[in-house]
Amino acid sequence: MTESTDVTARSSAPDTDRLPDELPDAEAVEAAEAAELEEVYPRKVLFVAGAGRSGTSTLAGLVRILGLHVPQPEVTADETNPKGFGEPAWAVEFHTELLRKAGVQVSDARPAAWFKTSQVGGRERPRGAAAAWLEQHFAEASELVVKDPRLAWFLTMWEVAAVRSSATPVFATMLRPPSEVVASKETYYANRLGSAHLAASWVNMMLHTERATRAHVDNGGRVFVRYADLLDDWTKTVMHVGETLQLQHILHAGTETIREGHRFVDPGLRRMSRSLDDLGLPKRLHEIVAESWEGLDRLAEPGGDTADVHRTLDQLRDGYSELYEEAEAISRSSAVAARSAASEQLAGAEKEAERVERKAERPGGNAGQGPADPADRIPHRVRAMVPASLRRRLRQRWARRA
């Protein structure tokens, strides 16, 4: 990694009048250099974007080790990500609430979902809250890293917030083959919506993320990172990120942080080996996923972020939107039938709850052992088909009767 020539020359030049055992400790010198340089680093926010399970946590963890600050507290590590997520807990809760207001899922395949989140994220209150939160954490460090799988839905909001905080927003988007992303989500998230939905949501997420960050091509404010490259040679890959985005903590990282980075990266993290053919996608969706991956992968090549690639990705995004509209148009009978079936089951659960409640009120009934929320009696796959607004109304009705 590169060291600062001016500061290094002043701070680490040996004093020849002292004995060798009196030379300053190397780690102490690095710490002193870092403290001195911190005062002159310009404010920047690195936003790590990309689909969930695409390596965003690995990149966020590495840049944190090299000196960028993850606003605290962080989301706690678990069995799906034992080395940590590198996610600020506040940002995750903030995004979750904004998605709820927009009626959008984390992995939403609807092209129209982008319009819904832009409406919510474009309001003054969330923009002001995001800017105030960034300002608070710039008191801790001059370079921050914000990562969350929900982040891509609100990139414009965060860009505005960064500028309001007198900071430069920069973006790193992780690239991982969609077949591996789908396989990882099915393995670790127990997703029951199927490979086609997950692949479609990957296309929707990645093509719109690319478009949302395209304005930063000319100013060197975005970079695309292959997950495989990060695992194969993380030092080379992260240095490329640091040089492209001019992240000073990466450019001036010391030897101890590099050693810690080596301990952090586990090449065995590449555990998924399914191919796109293994997903069994509908033909047209398969083609769009494959072509989208090919185009996005070119963005990670040196000099690959070109207008020609952008045009190809625009065409694919339009093609995906048309495919989704067609699928919605011809599947409305299934959607109506699913809603009807779910409503009937929920109504049945409500009647059952009333029956149990009446029984509990009779002498000798099971008072004190009332039923759980009736909605919990409905299988998850059925509940998921019911619009969130209807689910909330039914739960509120049950709560009033409780």
C-alpha cells in the first residue's frame, strides 16, 4: 500500500544519534501518521451498493479495517455473516422504515418500485435526517462507509445528504454472478419465493443501481468490484477502489492494517457454484439475466465504464420492464385468486379466534390461555400474498377485539 511521502519523511526518519533499541515503535509511528493525516483528509462517504449476498459485507469490512469509519453501532454478526455485516444499525432501521412507507420489499422485482422509493426518499424529512446523521459521524472521522442491501433504493437521497454535509459521495457496487447470489439467498435466507423471483429482483436492483450512479463516471466517483477479485487478491482490488475514489485512508494504510485485512478475508467464502442454467429460469428472463451480467461485468474492466456499455444496459433495463409488465398483465387472475384465497383463510382464522375467545369466557374455559395472533395461524406463503395494507387492517381489527 502507498504511504504519504511528506508525512512519512517527517515522522519515520530514524534518529542516527539514538541506539537501535530506542527507535520508535513501527505501530506507534503509523498511529501518529494516521492521526496527523486525519486532520487534512477531505470529507467523503463511500456508499457500498449491490444485491444482498454479493460481497458487500466483505468490502465494507476491509475498508473499515483500512481506516474508513462505519458509524456505530453496527448490526450484530450472525451465522449468515459470522465476520460481521459492516452495516450501521441506524441506517438499516432508517431504510426499513422508508421501504415500509413506500410499500417496497428489500428484494423487489417491480420496476415501478423505484418510483415509489424515489417519492419517499425525495421528501425533505428523510433527506434532512440522513444529512444530520452523517454530520454527527463526521465528528468521528473524515471518511465514512455506509453499507446496507436496502441502500440502493435511496442512493439519490444519500447523495443529497452527503452534499449537505459538505462531503463528496462516492460509490462502490459489488458484482457477483446472479446464479451465486440466488443460491446464497436461498441457502442463508430460506427464501421461498423461488429462483425466478430472486433472479428478477437481482436484474431490477443491479440495472437501476448502475443507472443511479452513472452521473459519477466523469468525476471518478464510482467503481465496480467483482467479488471473485476481492477474494483472489483483496489488496490489489481494494487499492484500485482507493485510487479510483481517492479514499485517503486506503491510500495511506499501514502494514498492520494490511495484515489484519489478510486475516479478515477468507477465500473459502466463495461457497456457491451453481450456474445460471441450474436456476431453471423462464427463457426470456434467463436471457436478460445473462446479458445483464455480461454488461455489468464489463464495467469492472479497466476502461470498461463506457457509453457503449451504458446503452446496452439501458436497453436491457427497458427490456426487463417490458417483460415484467407482460408478466403482470397475464398473471392477474392468479394474483386475484391468491388474494381471495388468502382473505378467506384470514377470515377463517378470525372466526376461529372468536370461537376460542367465547369458549375461554365460558365457565371452565381456558381463560389465560388465549390464542396467539390469528394471522400467525396462516402459512407464511399465504400471508405474503396479501397486500401489507390489508394485513395491517386485519391485525388492527383483531387487536381492538383482544
